[in-house]
Amino acid sequence: MTNETQAVLDNSKSLHDLPDDQFQAYLLEGVSRTFALTIPQLPKALFPAVANAYLLCRIVDTIEDEVSLSPRQKLYFCDEFINIVKTGQQAEIFALELAPLLSEQTIPAEHQLIHVLPRVIQITHSFESAQVKALVECVETMAKGMPIFQAQNLHDGLETLADMDKYCYYVAGCVGEMLAKLFCHYSPEIAKHEDELLKLSVSFGQGLQMTNILKDIWDDAGRGVCWLPQDIFTETGFDLKNLTPETKDVEFGKGLEHLISIAQGHLHNALRYTLLIPADETGIRKFCLWALGMAVLTLRKIKSNLQFNRSEQAKITRNSVKATIISTNLAVRSDFLLTQLFNFASRGLTTPDWTYSNKQ
């Protein structure tokens, strides 16, 4: 165990003295700077459940990403975790069983998250029944779906774009659905658009996840994993079996352009989703817009350098993050300005023959 991991685990003991909101905010800061930034923008009545939901999903991610666990072990821990989230019981035993199996490739903050898992579950079951139901359904979908893909040989990519759609749903689409349900539970005004929000939320999640997949191509490749769909690249004349960081193939770049175009279409649906939120709910709009804006800028960065060979090259700068926050905050109440801002930021991302349908 590294000194950094040990220090984080030692700090877990003092974490229990923090109030629930501070406890969850601290954990978020460790496992995701992005969500640690966006979730606090939500209304105070929404923050606890959304923060908790993200931590639950991150626990599933930790299980799925752990290199020391076999597919069978991952399936076992995922099934056990579903039952724990449903019942609120046996969390201590689960944490004690899983924690020693985590390797040093799992970041210290995720080691800590597993150690304090019983407190996270306790918070889950402090919410209203409708909120708990939304969280349980999300975790169950994610924890049942992700092992299906983890059991496959992903070295050469997924077979089809439809497979990528399914993967994105299990990883992010179901999270979008869960957020829509929590938003509707929070506000009767938002609930008037529940059916459309639920539909668009899946696309919103897919747009964000596709952006992450494109950004992280080379980090994933370093782990022997590729989430790109073979059929898209076969159509452009490139075989994903030949993918290496030294790849400078024009046909590979065309495949990336196609996926960028599809992702942009999903992000357009994310804008439609956001505009269904009442203009006076600025906190929820900011939560959506910041994530949307950073995704669009990431796609622009990839589009401008299709031959990038390190994931760091696709990451947007802190200044870009600040610009996203400032511009969206200024326009947050105006549907017209937000639409113009999105159109300006996403210009050039869509290729004419690969425009994702915005009518879905």
C-alpha cells in the first residue's frame, strides 16, 4: 500500500465526524473533480440525493475497473452491491470483503470510498422512497449491464455502433434517467415534461459518455481495451485491430469524425433537455450546461487534432472550463442565448452525411 493510499484511509476515520453533505462533498472531490464542481450547483434539496447517486455509481465503476478482480468476482460483487443498495443491509461485510482486493491501480480516493461505503448506504436510505427507488433502479441497471461488456474481449473494439449505444446506456444513459426522475420528484413544474425528459436524458448521457470514450481512447488502449465500434471504422476502411498510438491513418480519422458527429447530435438533445427545465431553476440548468459545454469543447479539441495519440491532448484547459462556466452562467435564463451559444461552440462538429437525428 502506498503512503498516499494509507494517508487517505487514515483520514476516513475523521470523515465520520462530518455532516452528511460535507461527507459526500469531500468524497466527490476525491473521485471526480468535474462532478464535485457541478453537483453543488444543484438546489439544496437535490444535492444530497444526486451526490449520493454519483457515489453509488462510482462504487460500481470501481468494481468494474479493478484489474485484480476476475469477471466472475466482478459479477459477484455487482450482484451483492445491488442487494445492499436495495436493502441497506450487509454494507459493512461487503466493504470488508472488497477493500483488501483492491489494487494500487485503483486510486486512493476509491479505496477510501469502499472503506466508508456503509455510511454512503446509510445516507441512501435516509431519502424519500421515490428517490431511493430512482437510485436503486439506476444502480441495478448499471451493475447488471456493465459486466456483460467486461466479460468480452474488448481489445479490438465493440462490434457495432448499436453495441456502443448499449454500453453507453448502461454506463451513462441510466444515470441520465435517474437524474430526470430526481428532478421531476423535486419539482411538479419539471414533472410536466417527464416523458420527454426521460427520453432525452438517455441521449444526454450517451453524448457525455461518447465524448469520454473518444477522449480516453489511448488511456483505455493502455489497459488493452477499446470501446470504439468496429462497423464505423470498417466502413471508412480502417481495422481497429491495427490501432496504436502511432496510428496516423486518414481512414481512422474519418471514423473519429463520424463518431464526433453522432456525439454532437446527442449533445444537441442534451440542450433540448436543459431547455425543458424552467428558466428560474438556474442551479439545475447550470448542472446540465457546464457538463454539456465542457463536452462540446472536448469534441472540438479532438476534431481539431484527429491524430492525437495521448489522452491529455484531448483534455480542455482550465481556462476553457472557466469560459464555459462564465458564458453559460450569463445566458442561463435565456433559451435563445443558450441555443446561439451551443450552435457557435459546436460549429463544424457535424459532418453532413453523419448527422445524428435530433428528432429521436
